[in-house]
Amino acid sequence: QRRGVKPNVISFNAAIDACAKGGQWEKALSLLDEMQQNDLVPVVISCSAAIAACEKAGKWQEALNLLRVMRERGVTPNVISFNSAISACAKGSQWAKALELLDEMRTQKIDPDVISFSSAISACERGGQWEKALEVLIIMRRCGVEPNVISFNAAISACAKDGQWAKALDLLDEMQCNKLEPNVISFSAAINACAKGGEWEKALLIIDDMQARGVDPNVISFNSAIAACSKGGQSKTALELLRKMRGHGLKPNVISFSATMHACAADREWGKIFEILEEMRREQVHPNVVTFNVALRACAKEAQPEKALELLDEMRQKDLPLNSISLSAAVEACEKGKAWKSVLCLVDEMETLGLPASFSCSAAAISASEHEGQWEQTIHLLDEMQRQGLEPNLALFNAGLRACRVGQQVTKALQIRDVMRKRNFTPDFNTSMS
């Protein structure tokens, strides 16, 4: 244009196509507008390329809008236009919109191809609609379009998301009946389905089947199998899978380690959790919040307050957010280890962070304040517990009455006893003298 050469439709189409490949959707739309300013009528190729640019950037609303504009301007969308729009909807988890477009194609006598159907199945998978995904697979065959590996993979993944392991395995068998070779994605999705469905033995069989067929499991395959073992409380098998990963030349990641730790927790192998955490550090795999929370839970079960506090400090140093699970587990560890001051500090931290205290945390704090001789804090915590809608038990009310006796708070003691009577609690002998 700087040289005075006026671009034509072909030039614009090439430029829009380049934008599509580069994911420059805004530039693609700008070029489409520029065509009209140059009195050039965008053709189906121009519009389809612009829709593809929107699809690549995950801009499903813009893609659908372009499809609408095409119709308004008398440009009939083709298979490519629809496929890009359906794929954009898939990326945006807009399964209903994707299925509407599929119906519209058939209404307009445009035959959907394997890409159309596969993209629609993918949209259903992303939207958590496994039954719809299987329906599309059935319609696909009725239309005389044979599903390919991508179609099946999307359908298996849809089943996996809902733990529909039996359906996922049926699809895996169906692929082989259709002379299609399942790939690592197919097998990994099926393993994930078994993991979600708690079928750890079947997950292991798939790992074996993969290897027998010459398909090497990847990190995702192993992680899903370890997750399956976690649900089944199979810590030894999870640890064995971690070893096998390395045997395949794969480096376990934070998900691998966290899933193995969960398996150990389910099997009450608390000591193993600390060993895995040390292993992560040696291999320079950075623990995440989930990893730390499992380790903190182990501290709680093993009554290791010092270790729990060290882990919390490490989380803070790594700028990892402390959540209710982290702090509640640390409170439990400190309570069991009789680290009363730490219990109170942690409960204060929960309050500062705006995290709701559970019944067990509130009870631990009341117990800690009583052990520390902080009668005012005991009464405050009992009031706070009720304010948050938690129901104190007899032991906690009695702790409140003992605090009132120490602080000579007669009026407050009478209030507590009144609440106890309404809940049919009887003060014990030591507190009834408050």
C-alpha cells in the first residue's frame, strides 16, 4: 500500500490467513474491515480465515459473531467456517453452541466432516457432558462419517471427567475393533477414567496393555495410575509406579509426588509422606499447596507440631497461600503435641486471613487458652464459635464456665448456663459452682 499498489481480495485473504496462523485475531478482524473500506467484498475464504484466527485465540463469541455477519452479508459459510466456529466453542467449553452449529450445518445441507464432529465431541468433553459426547459419536456414524483417533480420544476424555470408566474402556475396545490404534492420549484418558472411578486395578492393567502394544506411557499416564492407587489406598503400588516412571526415563513432577503422598495418606503411611517430601527436595521438584497440605496432615496424625510449624514457614517463604486445610492440620498437630501457644497463634492467623475456623480448630483454641490460663480468651473464643454458627459441645461449655469461675464472671457464667439448659446440657460438678 505504501508503494501505491492497491491490495486485492487474494492479498487480504493471504494476510488474514497469516494472522489466523499467528493467533492475531484482532488484526484479522481489522483486515476484514479494511477490505470493505477498500470496496472489496470479503469472500468465504476471508471470513473463514478470520473465524480461524478467533478460534486459535479462544474467542468463541467473536467467531460466532463473524458467522452471523457472513450470513447477513450473503456470504454462505462452508465446512471450514463451521469447523472453526465449532472448535472455538469447544475451546470456550460452549458445548450447547457447538451442537447448535452442528445441527445448523445439516439444516443448510452442509455435510459435517470428521473435524466437525470431533470438535463437537471435544466441546462436550470440555463442558463435562459425557452423554452428549457419546450421542455425537452415534450421530457421526449415522451420517456415514467414521470416527478417527481424535474423535475417540475426546469421547474417552469426556467419560473420564465423570469417572465413567466402563464407557471409556468400551470406547477403547471399539477403537481397536475399528482398526484404529489407540495412542498415549487414548490410554491416558482411559486410565484417568479408572482413577476417577476408583478402579485402580483396571488402571494398572491399561498401563500393562499400553506397553504390550508398544505405546510408551508418559508422565500423564503414570500420574493418572498413581491417582487411581491413591483412591484405592494402595501406597505400595503408587510407590512402585513412581519407581517405574524413572525406569522409563521419565521425571516425576509435583503431581506425581502429590498423588503418591495422597496414596500414602489413604493407607495411613504417614512416615512415607515425609520421605517423599525429602525426595522432592533432592530432585528439585517444588512442592505446591496440595503437597504441603498432605504433609501437614501427616504432622497432625503423627502429633509433630515442630515439623508442622516448619512446613508452614516453608510455605510462607515460597509465597504459597496458607488455606484452611493447611492451618487446620497444623492446629491439630500442635494440639496433639500440647503446643498450646502455637495453637492460639495459628487460630489468630486464620482469623487475620479471614479463613473460617472449623469446629475442631475452635475447640483446640478453647482448650489451648484454658491450658494457658487465658480465661478472657476462652470466653471470647466460645462466643466467637457460636457467632460463626458452630455448636459447642458439653466439654467446651464447661471450659467456658471454668473460665468464668477463674475470672469471677458471674453474669457471663449465668448466660452460658442458660444456653446449656436450652440445649439440654448439664454442667459438671466442678463447673456448677461457677
